Amino acid sequence: MLHRKIYQFCTDGQEVCIYLRDQQRWIENACILALEGDLVTIRYETEEDDEICSWEEMVRLESIGAVNRKLASVSRLNTEILVAEDCPEAEQIYAHYPEVNLDEEDNDLE
């Protein structure tokens, strides 16, 4: 199951968090570049002393304890949450349900 999920994240190009159980550490915002046999190639960045470092590692599939991805995030700084009406018109989703005449439904129930 884990092998299939890692392959899916690799093909989708989604950022994930990976827990390496042999090193007892989390790698956050990693991108899975390749999956070849039992080797997984990941790329991620770290920030230390005002310096951003980019890392690429190959880890064994058996050393991966967990993989998760962020579904959504909300800023704590902006306290006003946008609602559907505030969304640009090009990004709005409209429900495409057939209109139902409520009078006809009421007559059917009687």
C-alpha cells in the first residue's frame, strides 16, 4: 500500500511530509522525484542561519514510516475568511442541479 501511495505522490508531483523511522525525523515539504525498486529519491529544502539549502536524498522504502500531505491551510494572520461570494467569478463553482418544482413534490406526497 505504501509503495502505491508513494508512486502516486511521485507521479502527481505533490509536496509531502515523510517520516524516516531509522533516523527518527520528519522531512517536511519534500517532493518525491523517483521510485526505483526499493529506493525513493526525494528533494527538500532546509533553512539554517539565514541560508536555504536544497537537498536530494535516496532512501530505502523500508525506512519510510509514514507519508502525509497537507490538504489545506488557513492563515492565522488574516482573521477574515473569504466566502464563495468573494471568490473571483472565474473560480466560482455553480451547482448544476435540475430545478425541482416544490408544488409538484407536495402533491405527490399527499
